[in-house]
Amino acid sequence: MNWEALLNWKLLLQWPGPETQTIIWLTQVFVVVFCTVSLNFVMMRVLDILTVLGNKTASKWDDVLIEALRLPLRLVTWVIGLSVAAEMLYDVSESALFEHVGMVRRVAFIAIIAMFANRLITGIEHNLTDPGRMKKPMDTTTAAAVSKLLRVSVIITSLLIILQALGYSVSGVLAFGGIGGMAVAFAAKDLLANFFGGMMIYMDKPFKVGEWVRSPDRTIEGTVEHIGWRLTRIRTFDQRPLYIPNSLFTTIVLENPSRMFNRRINEKIGIRYNDWRKMPAIVADVRQMLIDHDDIETDARTLIVNFDTYGASHIEFFIYTFTKTTNWVRFHEIKQDVLMKIMEIVEQHGAEFAFPTRTLHMVSDDDQQDTPPAPAAEEAQHAHRG
């Protein structure tokens, strides 16, 4: 091997060919790879600096752009460097292994551009739904639906461009896809039903991630964790995951308690029959207590407090009102406070709550002697009933 040839720098600058000395083209390939590694290192450091500077700016989108560029830039650097090295080796050896370097490079560039677009879409989605970055964050379900559609569009478009770059006719591919799509539609009708069910969820928005839903038709109740194109994952209150095909939501009745405006208190209170004269005053005081209560909504919601019915051992009045909160835990705290205040009102009026009672009349021997004997027919009738 002629090491003295390395001293002639003009030879190092010439593109290698079949007559190029081995030491020359080996050095050239090494220099290309070394420059690729160095350039990649320098670009990463520059991006790190830009990231630090971007965090200090008021703009919310420069960080997304830099993060989306990080991996594609590295890949572009390596594709350019390795393709140049491969072309050098092809010109030196004319091996069939390196004949398609140009085509592979074009396909790689298209795939990298598609990767950059997908990463940018994902970053924009995260920004739009992040309360720390947006004053009015976008709905998570809507943002996820739009970003998925955009990513699918980018992938399909990039695949068509790659097929065109490989020499295939895009029109023929689309025609074949139309015929094949019909066959796939028949074979995968359940999959398509779930897909369009997911589309209806994204468009109609009967629920979104984080909301509590339940169905009176099925044993479905819990918090929505994820809405996919085929399945929706719901976490039940006993912390079990429930996976539901999206097509099911087009055929069942669904209730969304998370979107209620208020929670209802509907209770019946029983007091003794002996306290019936105190009922109007008790009802009036309970109604006034609810009107004055800070956590009870009486302006825009129905408030009813009235004597309701005669019970077996008590008389009842009922309360029908709504709390201002929809939080489950807070609602029970308010309900407890209301019920305790009702007990205080009943006690203040000298009344008592009723409980099941039974009166037993005892007949003495003297009373039995004073009672005339029943006729024979009546005795027979009592015996028959007994």
C-alpha cells in the first residue's frame, strides 16, 4: 500500500474511480463518515442551544418546531453522509449492491419528511391541549381526532409519493386500491363499523376523555381514559379497565353525569302523628333553611318542601332541591349538612321523628265476661277464617 500517496492532497479531492489507489478511496470514505459524525454532533449541540433560548421566549411554537426537527435532522445527515460514501464505493468497485443508492436516498428523504410532519403534528396537539401553555386549551378528544386524521393523511400521501419514486403508477395503485377496498370492506365490516363509530364519537362528542359515563342499557359505568379508532377504554369505579368497541355506542343509550348542572337531594322525612299540628311550621322553616343555604341552588332550580303522605306509623314531608356543586364528595357533605339542620328544626319545634310502632290492646277477664257471646253462625265464620 502506497502511504506516500496520502501526501498528495489533490488526489484526495478527486472523486474515486476504478483506478484510484485503495489507500486514497479508503481515506476519502473515512473522511466522509468522520465529517458526518462531526456534523451530527455539532447540529445536536446547536439544537440544544436553540432549545434553551426557545424556553426563554414568549412564543409557544418554537419549542415544538425544534423538537420536531431534532431526529429528522440527524437522519438527514446520516442519509447524506452514508449515501455519498456508498456512491464512492460503487464507483470504485461497481458492485451491484450499491446500484440503487440514489433510489434509497430519495425514499429515505420522503420518509424523513413524513416523520417530521408527524412529529410536528404531535407537538402541536400537545401544545393545544396543555393548560400550562394555552389560556383556553383545546378539547383533548377533538385535538386527538384531528391529529390522527392529519397523521394518517401524511402517511398515505408519503406512501403514494414513495411508490411514484419507485416507478409505480399511482393511478394504477389507486384503481387497484378501489377494487381491493371493496373486498376489504366486506371482510372487515366490524372493523369499519368501529372506525365510523369512533368518527361519530369525535364529531358528536357525547363524551370526552376524563368524563364519567354510564349506560342504562348495558353494565357500563366509569371514567373515559382513551378514545381510539376501534376501542374506547373506560376505567370502572372498582379500577377495572373496560374495553368497548366504538360501534356499540351507536346502538345504546348513554348517560354523561359529568355534564350535569346540579345534583339533586330528594328525601322523605317522617314525624309522629302526635306532632301533626307542628307540620306546617316545620315545613316552612325547612324551606327557608334551604333558601338561605349557600350551597343550595334555589334561583334556577325547583325547590319543593311539602307535607306529602300518611304513613303506617308516621306522617311524611319531602324535600326536593338541588346543590350548586356536581362533585360527588362535596355533594354528600352538603346533603349531610342539610339533613342535620332538618333534625335541628324538628327538635326546635318539640316534634320527634317517627319509628315503627304497634299498639296492643289487652282484654281482661272482666271485659270478657261483660262481652256478649257471639252467635253460632258468627263463631263458625270466625273459625272458618282462622
